[in-house]
Amino acid sequence: MVLLAATACSSSHDGNAVADGPTAGPAKGTITWFANQFGPTDVDVRKTLITAFEKANPGIKVELEQAPSNSDTFRAALTGQIFGGSSGFDVYNGDVTWPAQFGKAGLALALNKYFPASYWKTFSPGLVDSVTYNNMIMGAPLFTDHAFLFYRKDLLEKEHLPVPTTWEQMQRAAQKLQQDRLVKYGFAGQWASYEGLTAGWTEFAADAGARSVNQAGTKATVDSAASLKALTFMRGLITKGIAPQAITTFKEPQSETLFTSGQVAFERNWTYAYADANSPASSIAGKVGIAPLPTFAGQPGPGYSVTGGWNMYLNPHSRNIGASVAFIKWMTGAQAQKTLATAGGEIPTNASVLADPTVQASNPAYPIAAKNKLRARPSHVVAYPQVSQAIYRNINAALTGGASLSRALSKASSAITSALGNSGL
Ligand code: GLC
């Protein structure tokens, strides 16, 4: 039997319709969790968490189904299966950028009715809002992601260079370290044509004072002088040989490998990269510093970090909602969130776990994250997949040298305009 979600609607507190969904049922049996790996590469924290959950809940078994690590590829796999009515998995992990699209398309069950109001108060401020579409709480926040500047502490000390707080300073320090043959490259990030580039672009653009879409989500604003400044700087890192030409094909693993093999001085990456850089497999363990991202000279620091992270969503076709709800609840509770932070190197979403002094002391990323300046990608629009694609395809073309910078921005602008025009909010 296939359960059809979002057919029934009830009234929420403020009178708007909320997709009701089937009742939960008993919390027992086997469920499948469709999730990509998160946290450090050498410890699969998903498995640690499943083992602990099963110990605490002997009536429930969780099977792990490996999902693609690339956010876009994972989303395509999910949408195909859910639209096809698949009940092959119950709970799935999904990016923070998905709630609007998934809410509009009914790709996840609204969680409102399965958890009391007190449950939603356990999350850090703003998180529940970020997963809410049209009063439907589309997912439970599992972990938050920020971007940081990872740097070679040993090399900066050797050359008496400060930790850069502006991009221009980062560029000069990188060039100095390259000239002195201490590293091959100065900077690595994720500039391939995929979601990771939309994240990185949003940061550079925000530092220059630009947005790709206006805050109301109704208009493309990417074709601006401030965007051109950001793009010119990014392309300059490549033409000056500070970033390798191949950065335009880098996703997270390639940028990490360049850094952990000691070939690059600075790396923009997500929270877990700190754990990876200091793991036994890293040739630079113990030599790595972490700082907020820089901004452009003349701007108040720090630079912007995009808001990243992953939520747990419920498949509308799940045949075991009771056990799925119990699993989501446990994964967002104190024990799991502490494990996720201390062993998994990810920022917990549970506010009291994040505030716990032992958690704060376990990873220097957490106290820095508290001071980071955040900027969301324009994922509040339901056409976000098309908007993001318009950004990463055109920015990537400019970065490779395949399109002029101003032409890339005007093409991105028209592609965003048509995506917004086609969707309706
Ligand atoms: C990280 C972030 C996620 C982002 C992705 C891009 O997984 O948590 O929000 O979309 O990287 O590659």
C-alpha cells in the first residue's frame, strides 16, 4: 500500500493549512535511513549513532542506505524515488536548502503533528524557521554547517605573517608562501559547477555587498558592480596561479586532499574539515589553524559564511512512521547531538548541547562559529534548484575563462529571472 501524503489538511495555530499526514503508529520494527556520510572521512559517525540508537531503543532496527555525497545528485535521486512512490526508505537526510522546494512539491511529510511545540524549542534560534515552508515544518535540523578559513599555522608563523582577515591579505600571504616555495598553491575551495559553488559564490558576493536574488525572492540582483568585484577577485586567484586551474573542478574532497597533502596554504571548507585536517591520514595534522572567512578590505569583518547543514526528513510513503519519528527525535536529542559534535566534528542543532562547555572545548570551530556572520543562499524560493544552477553554471564558466565575467553575470541574471518567473513562490 502506498500512503498518499498531504491529501488531508488541518488547521495550524494561526489558521493556515498544514499538510496533516498519516498517524504515527507504534515505535517498533525496521526502518531505513537514506543518508550521505557526514563528519570526518575516517570515522563514519552515522554508524556510531545507529548503534547507540538501537541500544537505547531495542525494538527498532535502523538500516543505513548510502546516499550520494553531492547535494544535487542526492536530491535528484530522492525526488525521482519519492515521485515514483518508493517506500524503500523511511527517513532521509537532506540539505538545508530544500524545505521550500520539498514543501511545495510534497516530497516530505510535514513534521508538525508528530512532535509537541516543546520539541521545536530545543533547537538553536532560527533553525526551525529555516525548515518551515507555509507553516509546515519540513524537517528536523540535524547539524549546522559553517564555512571557515583553514590555514597552515606553521607556515604563517615561519614567515611572520598574520592570520588574514581580508581576502587581499590572504592573497598577499599566499603569494609570499608560494614565492618562498613553502607551498605549491595558495588557495583551494569548491568551485566546480555544483551546489558547493553557489555556497562559495554567495560568500564572496556578500563580502562585496552583493546578493544574487533580492530578499523578497522576486527579482534577480546578481548582475551588479558588487558581483563583478567578487567575480573579478575569484578569477584573479586563478589567473595569478594562487588557486590551481583545476579548482573549477573541485568539490569538497579535492580541495581537502590538496590541503591535507600539504600543497596549499589556505582552504575554504566546512566544519568537518578541521577534524579531517587533523586526522592521522593528514600530513599536516597539528599544523592547521581555523579562522572565520576573510572579507574584502574596507568591509567590517569577519567575512560571511553561508549557512549550511543537513536536516532529517520523513518520506511521505514511509510504512513505519512511528519508528521513524522515534529515530528523528533521538538523533536531535542530547546524547546523539553530543556524539555528533565531539566525535562527528559537526555543529549540533540542539541549543543546550551547543552551549555545553565540554562540547565548546572539543573543537575550536564551535566558539568561532558563534561569532560567524551568516548569509543564507536564496533557498526560500521554491525554484531554488534552478536558481542555484543558474548561479553555479555561469560563475563556473567565468572562472574557467570560458565566458567573460560581465557576460556570465548577465546570463546568470536572465536564467534566475526565468526560474523565478516560472515557479511562483
Ligand atoms: C555542505 C553543506 C550544505 C551544502 C553543501 C554543498 O554539505 O552542509 O548545506 O549545500 O556542502 O556542497
